Amino acid sequence: MEKLIAPDTVHTTFHVRYAETDAMGIVHHSMYLVWFEEARSALMRVQGTSYAQFEADGVSLAVSEVEMRFIAPAKYDQLITVECRLSEVKSRKMTFEYTVFNAETGQKLTTGITQHICINRDGITTRIPPQWVKRWSVTENS
């Protein structure tokens, strides 16, 4: 379930799946990156586009930096919400911020940031196409 909070923020809510947990029923740290990716994709969808359309324009977003802070564990079958906010768009770089919450109690579980560099099909850093900067409702800073 996706819910647009602001033009640059979306909430994506789902249950933790068994395959995402370890033997103790706690979510494995690597799964948070998958959740962050899903939240980024959800943000694009609620804005009326998709990452597939971005790639159709001949560019991709390569992850260049990840930061996560684990506050409390997410557990099997827990209903969680991932908040994703597009916080910065520069000429070649985008930054997203995330907060993972227990959807039922509001407890903050994890925070994170991912930075992405725009590359062309040859893997060379390139400018984010201007129509995408405009679509994402974020002022270009460089």
C-alpha cells in the first residue's frame, strides 16, 4: 500500500515476509536496502512515472553511498511502513532519505540515506535529464 505524503515523500506499508528474516525471526540487515529500493520505486509511481521510464531515457541511477542506522529490529509478519523522501537533486546526483516504522505503533525502527549517481548506458556519469529534475519537484542545485 502506497500513500503520497507530499510531492517528494511517500509511505509504503507491507508485512515483513518470512524470507526476509533470520532464524530468530528478525529482518536481515540486507533487506532494508530492498525495502528502500521499493520505496523509491513507489515514489516514482505515485508521481505518475516509473524507474523503467527513467531507464528508457538511456540513464540509470547507480547507488554511490548508503547509510543506515538500526534503532530497533523489524520482525516476521510485523506491519511496517517505509517513508521515502527525495531530499536532493543535483546535476548528476540524487539523495533519498528513509525511515522505517512499525506501522501499528509508530516506533521508529531504522533510518537511512542513499545517494545515486546518474550514469548513461556506457556507465559514464552524466547529467540527470532536465525533464526528470522538473518532474521530481526538487530544485536543481548545481
